[in-house]
Amino acid sequence: MTHTDVERAAPPPRAPAVAVTQTTAIEQSRAAAEVEAAVIIAQKMPRDMARAQHEMRDACGRLALASKAFYAVPNRGSGKSVHLARALARIWGNLDYGVRELRRDDAAGLSEIQAFAWDQQTNVRSTRTFQVPHERMAGGKRKKLTDLGDVYLNNQNIGARAVRECLFSVLPEWLTDEAEQLCRATLQNGEGVPLPERIQTMIDSFRGIDVTVEQLEQRIGRKRGQWTADDVVQAGITYMSIQRGEVVKDDEFPPHRVTADEITGRKSDAQPVDRPVDESAAPPFSKDTEETT
């Protein structure tokens, strides 16, 4: 390239300046002030450790929280649920968390999501940013989502799982471990409710989503009269996972399908029935009828 060519070369284009409105500038200033104020307040009013531990033990000793404290999803394992994480975050205090939808591209069929948890007192923060396809697994296959409501719910559902991980990485381990043990003990004891009554309540709950006792017996591996408190706990976790949409009912309790062998077996077992013939009755198509039609 000659010296003349260098002089004539056009400068690279600059990105157009983005105008910031007065409303946007005010909102940015307000957000920054809120963050600073939250840190100052958390430093001036630190959490009461004894109160938090006492409140955690009281909450985890109740079935209202213990019944939602765990999840079990095929191919994703099991563990402490986002409901337990949110309850502990409220009890712990001085902690901010949430999910933000940073970008949604309907043409590309994906969204960019950010989940975060921030301990304002210790200034410890956990953030996860990831892309979510506008798809859902159904029957082992991907199903595209086009309805705006379905896309929103899918983003929030996956974002909630990321928030769960963020919260458990910020909350102290001793708090979450004790909460897990207490919730499992509460599920075992059932707040003093007798086991037969808890079994009947479980059966009634599953009957509401069209799951029979036979399906429960097949999944648990024992007859109803042999069920233990642990069986009720595990079944309850599965029920809550179905209610939250984490698993599909037909995947957990496959409907009974009649096989070809069963059909042919039933036909072969069937005995012919000898019926008396009424000779006075005319056949459906007589000879005369066939000739005149």
C-alpha cells in the first residue's frame, strides 16, 4: 500500500452514540444509591445469629416448609429445593437475590438469564449468567416453545434453579446442613401425625392427579400395608416435584399399556357361546333382497 493509499483510507466507522434520557439517568442514579444504602444499613444493623438459628429451627420443624424442602428429578438428581433456600435467605437477613432476564431473542429462540445472590453484610456475591433455549424436554425430546407465557415460565423455572445454587453458595454451610437434617426429621415424624393417617393423606393427594394406589405400590416396591415413613417422605418429594412441574407425572408413574400378547391371550381364552337359532327370523340379506337391489 502506498503513502497516498494510506492518506485516502477512510477511518473506521464509530458506533452511534446512544442517547440517555433523563428518566434513565435518574433510574441509574437511584439504583446506585439503593445499593450503597443497603450496604450501609446492613453494616449498621447486622443479623442476630441466635435469632436466625432459632427461627430456622422453628420453620424447619413444620411440615409446611419441610414438605417443600426437597426435590427429586430424573437425570438431575435430588437435593435441597429453592423453596428451602428462599426460606433460609429470609431468615438469615441482609441478603438480596433474584433473576434477571437480560435479553430475549425470539428469532434465535433463546434468552439470556442472570441469577444472583448477594450477602449485603459480608459483601459476598454469587452470580450465574447463562443462555436458555426456548425449548422444553417432553418425552425425551426437545419441544420448541412459541407462546410468550410458556417462554416466560420456562425462563423463570430454570432461573429459579440457578438462584437456588447461588443462595446455597452464599448461605453458611452449617445453617443449610442443620436445616436439611431438621426438615428430614420433620418429614419422618410428621409433626406427631400417625403414619396410617399420613399414608391416607398421601393417597388422597396422588388420587387428585390421577395416580392410583397400584401405581404407588409399583413405584415404592411394596404393598400399602408395608409402607414406612421413609416411603411416605420419598413419595411426598415426588408429588411436590410433579406439582412444581419439575417432572412429568406419566414419566414417574407410566400408565398401564395393553400389549398385543395380552389382547391375543384374552381372545384365545374366550369360549364360543352357543346361541339358539330362530329359524322364523329372516336373514339380514335374503335371496330376494339381493336380486331386487
